[in-house]
Amino acid sequence: MAEWNDVNDFVRQKAFDVVWKSAIDDGDESMNGFYGTIAALGAALLLAAQPATAEDKAVTPLHLDGKATGATFEGIGVVDGGGATSVLLKDYPEPQRRQILDLVYKPKFGASVSALYVEIPGDGNSTQGSMPSHMHSRDDLNYGRGYIWWVMTEARRRNPRLSLDGAAWSAPGWVGDRGVRYGHADEPFFSKDGVDYYISWLKGLRDVHGLTLDAMGLRNEKGVSYDFAKAMRRALDANGFAAVRLHGFDNWQDDRFDFVKDMARDGSLRAALDIASAHVSPVEGTKVSPEVRLLAAQMGKPLWNTEQHVYQAGYEGLLNTVKSFNEGYIIDGFTRITDWYGIAGLYTMEPYSGEKEALVRANWPWSGRYVVNPKLWAYAHYGQFTEIGWTYLAGGSGALKGGGTFVALKSPSNDYSIIVETADAKEAQSVRIDALNLASGPLAVWRSTAAEQFVRQPDVALSNGAATLRLEPGAVYSFTTTRGQQKGRFDAVPDARPFPFPYRETFGDYDQPARWGYLPRYFADIYGAFELARCPQRKGVCLRQAAPTHPISWAPGWLPYTILGDDQWQDYAVSADIYLKPGETGGVMGRINDVGSGYGSIPKGYVLRLSSAGEVSIVAVRGKVDKKALVGDAVQQAIIKSGADTGEGGEKTLATGRFAGMGPSGWHRLKLQMQGSSLIGFVDGRPVVKASDTLYRSGMAGLQAGASEQSMSTPFFDDIELAAVGGLAPHVAASPPAAKPIYPRAR
């Protein structure tokens, strides 16, 4: 920030103007609350210290009084979800899986995040992929599907004080298809079904997995419904979830906080929503108006940023993440900030695969390799020095005179920590701390620079509660009276290896599918839900696309499909046994090199399809039909505008044929063979269709199910094989480590 004094003066003046105008408009009675409202805002609005004098321009004075406390700190968190972000984490061998979780969630070890915000799975694409719902249909219920339950359990086991939050991005297609809707014909989730769906998930979380949410959102980035919020509050109270706080409405558009003005006028809405929340990214600057901050303070509603993005790799990502945390409180008044996202357990070919976004990259479970991004230590500068329930110190947050920001918080026992960043500083500067009514003793100092991250420095002794601290430019500091911090690490992290090739999966290791969350290792669903199930007409376990209807997908859908493998593979064959019921379609996929930009799931690659009527085709799928159509949020639209892809989109049928051996229901073997420009489709060992195409030279393998407007096919797949063509393997790799179930045998 280059003009902090202007921002400070602007916010103070706007705050005064809004409250003063309200008092004039409403009469003398409003004046009784005028000074109380200003006092309640505390340091969150009165940003600046007193004007500097000629003698102290090189030093920022920081006067801290333990009796002058402000807003309650409610944590710095990460998202798990909003796109199947950790689907491959479950597939890591031990001890690497345990190490990754420790680095993110274990207190005073790594990131030490204090809040986890999860996607309630709903079968639809939510950025990088989909996660299986606990209720694919009205008469379906299974609290063992998927891995989010496991992630939450493991995170809370490491930190019993971790705050748990959740919301739906997508939902199964039956939600809202009949019965009461709350004012949104185009948004079926805002319905009685949506309320019941949430309550059923919460019951499974509590009764089966022993966990309860501390807070819950109303739906991610899909508008507002006041009646839905009120109905949700009534249902929570009636079903034993009165302690779950509701936040809303979690949108990203410029009008994201307009509902706060209606809360001030609507008592039942105000009673329903405990927290005013939205999505604000640092690149946008100030997005919470002085009027909204005042109204929220008057109503006693905290402001949360439930999804922000700092898409920067390396040390710049660390530095600007801390800057975003500090400014999020100082400028916008957020007492909780949740960053998207925590663990990148997904394929590197997928969008937002973790180099710029995540704390830990866990993209290679077959080798055990993982990488800690510097951004993790940005979290450590907060997570290891604060806890939810601490309070901001009034007057202890603001701008450094030489560039940068500081935020000071205290514990109930009067320990305190100060988090400082100097991203905008051009030269060294100092801060003069005067601490009163706070814990005494030397301050521990932890510092991050481009050269070294999260390293303890010599302690600083205070004289009568005072000390002057020198700050380098482009650095992050945590000063604290607490102890026990450490830079956690693990030695001998395995080297990365390619995905094993050739590869075969017969699902013989999954005789108890529930122990695996019904999900086989290395498959990443992009749309729909591919789950372990008992095979029809043969013994053992197969993989089935289990979502019977199109979900209410956060991102536009295509057809159900799942991927696995290596996006560098070129010449190979993908084979699978497939079982189709009458009217169904399914297929195998190859050379998948794209699964959408994050808002939309139409891939790029080849598909060999078979229908129950014996129709066979090879299709080139070329992404969305209109590649220049601006969809998604501001980030997505910027990606589309800058894109250089000017080729045709949509599907192109390259070859068609007919297989005469189809029965009413039965198993058949499909194989798509790709060698150079030659594409051959086999059914039961016989070549049925051939094509020549040069559009895609490399990519991953996958499975696909068909769909109509009304329903989705639910085929079974078995004996998946990825093999060389012409004796040349794309990669030769050792066998992957033995897989471990995500749930103990007792479950």
C-alpha cells in the first residue's frame, strides 16, 4: 500500500459521516448510540497512530495496553474442497501421509492452521473435480463415502481446538426437484430439500464420525436467499445443532455485502445469520465499505473472508499472504480469513494444482513425494503465535511508517504476539514497542526472508515493557511472549517418480470398500461419482459411476468421467471391462490433457464410446464449445481473456461403427489404442472403429459414463489396464508403495 495515510483518513472520515448522518436522520435518540458504535469499532477503524514528528519518522511507535482489547480473533484457515483438492492425499503411503497432515494441522509445528473449511461433497464439479455425496438420491444414504470425513477427523485429531466449517459447492440433482423452494426458481438448492440435505450431512458427521461443525455457510458463490437462511437456522436449532453458527452469503461480486444492510432492517434475518461473510481477494483492495463495517459492529456480527486467493509461488507467496492477513483485518475488518487452499492432492495437469495456491503439494502419491511451499510458513507466522479466542489489541494494528503492516493480539492470560510484514518497505526501519498490562519477559523473534524462512532470531529483552526492534525490508516477523514454536520438518522425503507404467487395476485389494471411502487410489473424479461396488454377473469389486442424475454443479458439467495416469504419456492403450444396462453409454478415454480451466469440466482428449445398442465411436473432445465465453468469477474471466486457444471447441466425432455382439446386459472389453495419429477402438478384442487425428499427442487416461438431459448412466468398470503400444512404454517406473485404507479396520 503506497498511501496508507490517505486510507486511514478516508476510513475514519467515512465512519464518522455514516454514523453522524444516521443520527441526524433518525433524531436525537440515535445519538445515544453514536459514541458507543465508534468505541466498538476500536482499532479496526482507527487505523493510524498519531502523526509522526520530525524526531520519530524512522520509528513506528506501537503502544500496547492489555486492558485495551478489540475484536475477537477467529482464526486463519484453509479450504479443503471447492474442487476435490485433496483426492490424492488419501493415496499416500505412510509415513508421508501422516507427515503432510502434521505440517498443515499439528500445532506449533508447521502451518498450525486454526480453521478448516470443507466442501460438503455433492457429486458436481467444483473447480478441479467432484467428490461423492452421502445422498446420490432421496432414498440413498451412506456416511462412509469419500475422504472429507477422514480429512476432518485427522485434522481435529492433531488439533482438538481446530475450528471446523463447511458449505456446499455442488449438490445431488434430487435436491429441490420438488417441494418448497425459497424464492429462487433458478437455484434449487435454496429449498426445503437443501435444508434437509444439510441436516442429514451434519447428523452423519456427528453420529458416525464424532465431529460437529463450529460454523456453516449457506452455499458457495450462488447468490442469496433470506428465507433459506431463516429456514436453515430453524432446522439447526430443532435438530441439536444450535451451536453451529451460520455465515453468509459467501459471494464474490461487488454487491457481496449488500445483504448486511438488509440484516439491519430484518430482525429474523439478523437472528439467523451469526456472521457476515464473503469472498475478497487481496488484489481487489478494500471491499468492505465503512457503512457495512459500522452496521456489522452495531449488530455484533463479525466479518469473515471465507475465501481469498494469493496466487503467487515462492517467497513472494509467503510475503504477500502475510500481508493479506494483516490488511484483511486492518482495512476490511475481517476477524477470520480462509485461504483457498491447503493441500494440493491432485494431478498437476488439473487447474490450480498447487504451486501457487497450496501450502503443501501432494501431487505424487505413487512415489511418496511431497513439497512444502514457502506459503506454509506464512501461516506459521500466525498459526504458531495465536489461537482462536485471542483478541486484537486496540491501537495495535496499522501501518508502518517505512512501508508494511503490523497486527498485535493477546491471549486471555496476557501473552501477546505481533505479526509484522514489510513487503512495501524500501529500506530498514524500526518499531518502538511499549507494552502495558501484558506479559513481561523477553520477546521471542521469528523471521522469514527470501534467503531463509521461519527462522528463530535472538530474543529481545524489554526494559520497563519497551524495546526498539529493527525491521528489514521484504521480511515477515513474529514477536511473541509465548514459547514452543518450531520449524517442523521431515528428512528423507522420497524423490518424485513417474506414474507406474504399465498399470493394471483389478480392484482386488478393495474387498471392504468402506475402508477406502469407496474410492480406489489414483482415480480423480472430475464430474459425477465413481465408486467401488460389488460387480454384477461376476465376483468381486468393480468401479461404478453412481450418481444417477446431473448434480446441481457449482461449475458447468459435461459427462461423468474420472482420470488417472500421466499427462506426458503419448503412445499407449487404455482398456477396461464395461457393464452397461439398457439405454446406457460408457467408454474409455486417452490423451486427456485438460479438464477445464476451473469453471467448467469439459476435457480435451479422445474417447472411445460404446452404447448398450452396440453403437461405437471415437470422439475428440475439444473443451467448451465457445472458448471465448466469459464464465466464472473475475479470476476465471481473466484467464479466458488472456487465453490463446482459438481452435474449435465441443465434440468432434472421428469415426463410428457398430458392434453386433451386444446383449440385454453384459460385460464387454473396450480398448482405445493410440499410436501417433492412429486411433483404433476395439470391442472384445476386435477392431471396430479407426480414425486418424493429430490434435492431441499426449495425455492421461480415464473412464467416462454417458448422460442425457434427464439422467446419467451408471456403468460398471473392471480390470483397467494401461499398456504399451508397439513395445515402447511412455514411462517405466517401479511399483507404487502399498496403499493404506483411510479408515481403520474397526470402521
